[in-house]
Amino acid sequence: MYGKILVPVDGSETATTGLIEAIKLAKNQGGKLRILHIVNELILDYAFGSGMYANTVIESMRSDGQKILNAAEALARQHGLEPEGVLIESIGHHRTSEGMACRPHRHGHSRAPRHPPARARQRRRDRGARRLDARAARAPAPGQEQRLLNGDATHGGTMNEALRVRIPLAVSARHVHLSRASVDALFGTGHRLTARSMLNQPGQFASRETVNLIGPKGRLETVRIVGPERERDQIELSRSDELALGIDAPLRESGDLAGTPGVTVEGPMGRIRLDRGVICSLRHLHMSPADATVLGLKDQDRVAVAVVDTGRDVTFDDIVVRVSPNYRLELHLDTDEGNAAGLSATGAFGVLKLKLKP
């Protein structure tokens, strides 16, 4: 019996699927549904001087988060439930759908606080005032904001340094996407890819299955397959991998396969020859529509991300922005790019440089 059910939402298709299952469970068990959305202000890197724009960005994040929460609550009400919506901010108070402040319970839930004594309330007000003072101290002097927007090197840098956001990084090793027909040919009719580990992008996984790639000058062993299956076969390599195989693959976005070279793929049950499908993937930044709204970006925009504090600091330009409800904020680099920046496979962050215009 589930008396209380907590479900987080972020507006993505994956989160909505989870919400629907939670609604079914709440109806079946007669439980109370609590819907949670987190406003993560910590993606703003205040150390780089974003204070002059932080309030505007945070307010936009808060507004979009409330819209996501309202839509989720409306869906639950359509199914006869009376959910409680909770908006949690990384900095500041929690808010319920009724606007009442909450604090975390010891077991991870939120509950209405007791009324704090006057001294505690004053300490909270003082902390809030200090935060505002710190943000104001980072604001530009009169006339300086316009010079920043014009690109002048003031207030510690150029216009690119006006707003910087921490971005999760992922180093993407060579991998293969296979169609249903190719999986059958390489692993046997009816074989299903099995997940070895889930990837950060919703629904994507590194499979237990691997293949070998055979090119004119060499071969690459145990290349991981990324699932689920796709409509078309696609091989994503770094430039170093291409040289090892003797293949000259173009820089392309995923799915843009016209005029690309092919390769021989070897599995436990046989080989197939792909006439096309080998690319060197353009570095790209995944994000949800909510992320794009907050950052003022759209699909196919180009941005730059700086990798710092690795001992091999580097800025990657010409990064393609890719927006989808099925994406989670993350920059994908290949192994050559990751090695150049001194990155490990996971857990690193870069700094997104946004060009703010008047």
C-alpha cells in the first residue's frame, strides 16, 4: 500500500511517462500524489560574473518550472486526483502549489514548517539581503552594461563573459547504432539488445553487445552498440578511429548520412557491409525546450563551451545546439576532443559562453 507517492517532473516525455504511471498507482492504491519540480539555479556560475543577469535568468527558470508543475497537476486532476505540487529551488525556499513555504523532511519529503521565532526570521532576511548585495556588487557600473553588450573588454572580459552557465560534459567513445535488420544479421533473428548501462540521455543505453569494425587499413574490436535500435545504421568515430580503419568520414550531425562512407561490421553470427553511415559526429549540446528557453537558445544555434581547471584548458567553438523534449542538458565530445581537454569519461563540467545581445 502506497500512501504517499512522490514523482519528479521536468517537462520531458520520459518524466510525463513516469507521471502517468504514478497517477495510475495513486488511483489504484488510493494514495496521495505529490508532484515535484526542481529549479536548479546552481547551473549559473556566479564566480564568472553572471550576477548582472542572474535575477532575470532565475526568474525565467522559476516561471517555466511553475508552468511544468501546473501542467502536471492538471493532468492528475483529469484523472480524479487532487495532487500537491512542490517547486523546490536550489537557493531559497521551497514552494507548494498553494504558495506555502516548505522545508525538507528528514526522509526526503517536504512538510509545512512550524512558525520560526522572530530572531530566526530576521536571520533569514539578513541572509537574503546579503545575497542581493553580493549580486549587486557584481553588476556593472553605469554605462558598463552597454559596453559589455557591444563586445568591449570591460568588467573582466568580453561580451561572451557576460553570462556563463555550467554544462555537464560527456566524452562519447566510438559506438554503433543498428537497425532491426542489422541486429538480426549480426546476432541472430529476433535477438534483442540488452542494456549494460543507462546513458544520461533518456531512453538511451550502452548495450552488452559489441561488434568489430573492419576498414581498408585495419579493424576496431569490441565497439559498443548504443540502443535502442534505429531506423538506419550509423557508426560514430573519432578522427583517430578513422585513421586506424583507413576511412575518411565527414563531420556530420547524427542522422545526416548522405554521401558518407561505409564499413564492414562483424558480429558473432556474421558480417554485413554498410554502403554508408560512418560519420565523425559534430560536437553538440543536448538540451530540453525548457533549458533552451532559459538560455535563450533554439535548435541548430551554435555556441562555445570552455573546459577549465583540467590543466589543459580549452574552448570548443561551433557546438551545435540540439533541442528536444527527450534530451537532457549535456555536451557530447568525442574521445579526441576529450583527450585534448584532459577530460575523463564522465563527471566533468564546462562553461557555456552565451553571447548576450541588446
